[in-house]
Amino acid sequence: MKTAVVGAGWSGLAAATALREAGCDVTVYETAHTPGGRAKRVGQPADEEFATPLDNGQHILLGAYTDTLALMRRLGRDPDTLFLRQPLNLVALDGGFTLAAPRLPAPWHAAVALLSARGLSWRDRLGCMRLMRGLRAAAWRVPQGTTVKAMLDRHGQSAPATRLLWEPLCLAALNTPIEQACAQLYANVLRDSLGGPRAATDILLPRGDLSALWPDAAAARVHMRYGHTVHSVAPDANGVAVDGDRYDAAVVAVPPQSAARMLAQGAAHALAAGLADMPHSPIATLTLKLAAPWPLPRCMMMLADDPARGHHGQWIFDKTSLAGHAGGATELAVVVSAAASVAERDRQQAIAAIAGQVREQAARRGLPPMPPVVGSALLIDKRATFLALPAVARPAQKTAWPGLALAGDWTDTGYPAVLEGAVRGGLRAAAAILSPGAH
């Protein structure tokens, strides 16, 4: 079968890999010149030089991401060497909070982690256990239309537990504030992580750039058409035309607004109309190059945000330690989810404020003073993910045309816009093409 995949992000390449494994002749169209989509390496800024690779966002994986890890292995990529794998250990840079999961069988690992969390009172910790027990008893289902904030209130979560644990996890996974975020998607994440097997809560931190994890290997197995921005995808009874080139089938694996533009001119215009208005949310990643070595106590740590002061950082990563560059000047990455406020600020002011946040919270912990910042790169993806609202309409991968499927973390995967959701969307899109009558 001659197939096209439009978009070389994690979802499109997952679909391309599955189609290629099934014997299809696969051509992938990609506007950029590097595979990986919103999780790929980027070039160095013109006025800066960093020792560690720059990505268009600092991503992590979980042990629960079974489809992604299995795909990597099929492509000959070894997760055990490409990631630093650690048991769940959430540690605040300022020393105000720690949650660590011991190597115990499930569900004891999660219970001990919650009951021993530092920075929360016994009442707070028991409340966290009550939330997890309540969700498990309800088979991880919450009433339709419920926000994360409403779910937390319903289960009696305290302000400290919400601020230190549940809200940071929600922002990291859903990229949506708890007052707006879909509780069902959040419950699905908790089900597969804290509510899953012990290994599911492991944190996997990439040691190198994101494209090298597996997108490069996937792209090497198919026909890549880099630098080609697709303008039209037109399905009909005999297949799909991609910018006039005929294919038996095609997978559209680009952001929803781009998919709407490609589909709007042909028979799928009604489908396109439903995609154009999907709300989105930005993510900002700030890379800081310091003048001297300054290793963090852990490679990944939490930051206490204070938006009123411009302290928008939520997570910080020691890129130098992750890359194994011992002894060199430290490079850090700070991540801001739901980053609309950062996107609206003057860039230099935003960089200075977040650097000040790191410096202040490290001092609060008693760490040596942070060396001066000698280089920085602030990357803001204004359409990084869909806004995970309870009422947001997410299309299925299968469409009304047997030869056309949709892929992306924004399609209906049961997950928010995380990397595992992207891979699952791509695999399901490939399955819809290969077995159109099975859905």
C-alpha cells in the first residue's frame, strides 16, 4: 500500500513506523528539516553556544509510557542507555517539599510515598491517600465536565497538598491550570502512574537530544520529504491526494489548526471546520548557561512559582549532569507550563526574573550562590498542546474515509498532550488505515 504521513512529529513517525512494519511504502512530509515535531532538537541560537543539545522543549517520560518504550525497542533504540531512569522522587529546590517512592510492590510504593511526603502535615498526607482511594474505588472515572479543581475539592484536598503536589503534576501533564483542566484526563494519568505498577512511576530523563531518542531512527526507515509544507489533503473513494500526489491512504499528523487548513479545500471540509478552533496552551523552556560548575542536588527538581513576581518556573533540569559533562560550566533548563504570561512579557525581563527565582530558591536551600548567567535561550511554543478543558472535542483517529486517518496527541487517545499520547495516537491512526473495517 502506498501511504503518506503528513508531519514527522512523534505521532506521525509512530504511524509511519507501524505502516512500514506492515509492508507499506511510506512517504513522510515534514515542513522542518529535523524529525520530532514538538519534541526535537533545535539549532544553537546565533549569539549563544551551549555544550548540551538544545531541544524545543524539555520533556520527560514515565515508566508508564509502554507504547513509546516498546516502539523505541522495535527501532533498535535502547531506553536503558538513552535515559537516566530513577524512581519517582519529587524534590523542591527550596527544600520545602519531597515525595519519594520506594522500591516496593504496588500499591505500597505510592502509599509510602504519599504518607512520607515532607512539607505536608499528616492531615494533608491522609487527604492525598483519600483522593487516590476514592479514584480507585470509582474505577478512575469522574463525573463528566468536572475540572481538576472541583475534583480536588470534592475529595477534600488541602491547600498545601494542592499547591505542592496536585497542581504541579496537573500543569506538567495537562499544560492547563487546575481551574480549567479536565479531571478525567488527570485521573487517567494518576491511574497509570501512582495508581499503576511500581515501575510505572519511574521518571525517565533523556541523556541526549529528543530527536536522537528514536525519531531519527524512524525517519531513516521511510521516504522523508523535508522542507515540504503540505497545502492540501483531499480524500476520495479511491484514496487520498496530498498536494496532488496520489496515495492509497494518508495519515494527517500535524497540529489541529494545520490539519484544518490542509483539509478545508476538499471533501473533508466539514471535518476541518471542527479542528480549526481547538484551543491551545503554550509552554516555555529557558536554558541558562552559567559561568562555572554548579550541579543541582538532583537532575530534575521542582520550583515554587510566584507569577506576581515573574517567578513562572515550575521544573528545573541539570542538563550538564544528564549529559555526563562533569566539570564543565553548568547548563540548566527551566520549564514553564501554561506559559501565556511568559509569552506576553519582555523576553529579557522574563529571563532575568526566572533566573532570579532559581537563585533565590537555591539560596533558601542553603546551596552555594548560583554563578552568573553568561548565556540564555528562551523558547516559547505558543501552540505547544491543546488546552485540556473538560468539554474540548477531540476527534477519533478513524475518519469517514477509509484511506484517511488523523494522528496527534490532540486526537482522542484518553491521555493529555504528553509524548505517550502522541505515540498512541499515531499507532491507532496506522491501525485505522491497515484495518478500516475493525473500528
